[in-house]
Amino acid sequence: MRFKIPLILSIFMGVSLLINCAKTDNDGQNQRPLEKVVLEEKFHTDRDEGDNVDSPAFWKGDDGEYWLLATAKTGDAIVIYDARTGEFIKRFKGKEGDLARPNGILVMDDLLLIAERDNHRISLFTLPDLKHIGNIGEKELKRPYGITVDFVNGRYHMYITDNYVMANEDRPPVDELGESVQYFTFSVQNGNLKSQHIKAFGDTHGKGVLHKVESLIIDRPYGRLLIADEQERNIKIYNLDGKFTGKIISNDYFNYEPEGISLFACKDDNSGYYIFTDQHTKDNCFRVFDRKSISYIGSFGGEITRNTDGVVLTQKSVGTVFPNGVFYPVHDDGSVTAIDWEEIAAALGLKVNCR
């Protein structure tokens, strides 16, 4: 089902419709409201709640392909849609159909990376042929969830949240959380994958403890690794060597669980925005922060989008439909929606592009 609405009208509606996302403390008492702008989604993919959809990724091919890919945790598959319309393209079950609870997903260049929680690994495939080229972390990973990657000096640098539990499924004691993030480097040459495990890290005392982690994102110009701690409802900032910086985006800005994270980045001056999900079944919000100062700017939400796990933002043009990019959030475990970046930017006074 596709929603069409003129850009000018949708911006007017978004600006005029402000809803208070009430900030509450642990006892349920209101502290202060955080307003959000509500914007209409441009499309909504077909729903299948049995798939337990978790995280999306975007790929733009050289031959006019625009793919929106989403992990289906229960379906043990990747569902691929047309990123312009949300129309279904195909399902992908992995090499010989052996994906096992795929959770995090990331596209880097023409590589597809999938965090398989129950196979304890990151699986790599080429795009668009979906050829398997190898796995990373089978010896080190316990329950991988989120992935973030960048490319420096001829190698990919990958950080993975490892949200492991004890045999009885309880969270480990704090002094056993020292491997909450795993750091690897890898390269792919002529279809051959070579990887190296650099280290595992996570504080085991103090404010930097990573209690329950899934989403994270790397921001190399600022030397930051931003990691969402769902238990403490905040974002902890580590450096790229795995040391806690002491900086936290506090739970003043998260009513519920911080989930998917996106970065809008301008290379010339390193300006941009962080977008963090504040996940809830009804009061779902996306919190926007300035990239340089890490100061809060504002919030937006979709008319129907709720209970969002993963998100992805592309600044690339998506055909003529989204000339300045689009924000794709997961909707309530069963589908993905699309919110035009132009409308988000207009509603919150953000840059439409980096030009």
C-alpha cells in the first residue's frame, strides 16, 4: 500500500501536528514533554508479523537497482523490497538456506553483512548476486546483534554488539560484561575474505558498563562509537579503541528503549545529525541530535510507524521518488515504512543535503 501526498501539504501537516512524547521517570511521573512532529509515511511494505522483522538496509546498484533489505528473525531470511515503492522483490535464505535468526544487517559498498544470532557469526555476501564469500566471528561471537562498519587504509573496520546471556537466559553480572562489543578488521580481494579479530571490550564497572546492547554506529571523524544501552535507556560513547569516553546521551531523551541509530553525515565539514529510535508500541519517536555538539534538536514520528527496532537512512537519491534520500524504520515486527528526508528536514529545520 502506497501513500501519496504533495510535498508542500505534507510539510504543513507535519509542522502543524505536534504531539508531546511525555518524558517519565522510573516511577512513571512526568518530568517534561518532548514534542514530536508527525509525518506521513510514503509507503508501507506488506506485513508479515510471523517474520519478526528487525532491521533494514539500503543498496543502490549501478544498473538502476534500489533495494530495501530487511532481516526476518523468525523467518530466517532477508526480505528484499523495491526501495522506491516498497514492493516485494524476493526472499533470501542464505547459503543453502542456513540463515539462523538474522538480526543486524548492513550494506557497505557492494557487500551485504548479516549478523546471525543463532549461528554466532557475521555472514558476508556480494550484491546483487548474493554470493556467499565467508563468515566472520564464529569463534568469538556469542549472540551478535548490531553491526557498524567503515573503511580506512584499505581495510574494513567492523564493530558488533554481542548481547550474550547466561545459560538460564539472565543477563550476566556486571563483571562479566567485558566482551559486549567485538572489533574486527577485514578485506575482500578477488572474492576472498580475510579477517582479523582485534579485541573485545566493554567496561565492567562505572557509568560505561554496557548492560543490554543491540544498536551502535561508528563516527570516525569524531572518534566516536555510539552504543545504545537498552537497560539504562541511554547512549554511551566509546572511542574507536574500545575505551569509554565518559560521555553519555542521557535517558532524559528516551522514554523507553533506545534502538536503531542512523547518521546523516556531511564530509566537507563533518556536520550532520544522529537519529536515535525511542521504541514504543504506541508512543514511538525518533530523536535527532546535532552531530558536532551532540545537542538535542527535536523529534519526529510516523503516522503509523511504531515499535521500531532497526532503521536505516540513505542520503543517496532513490530514483526520482526520494531525490534527497529517505529514512526507513521497521514497523512493529512485520514491515518497513519510508519517510521522505526532505519532509523530516523541513519539519525540524535540518539540512536537506550537504551541498
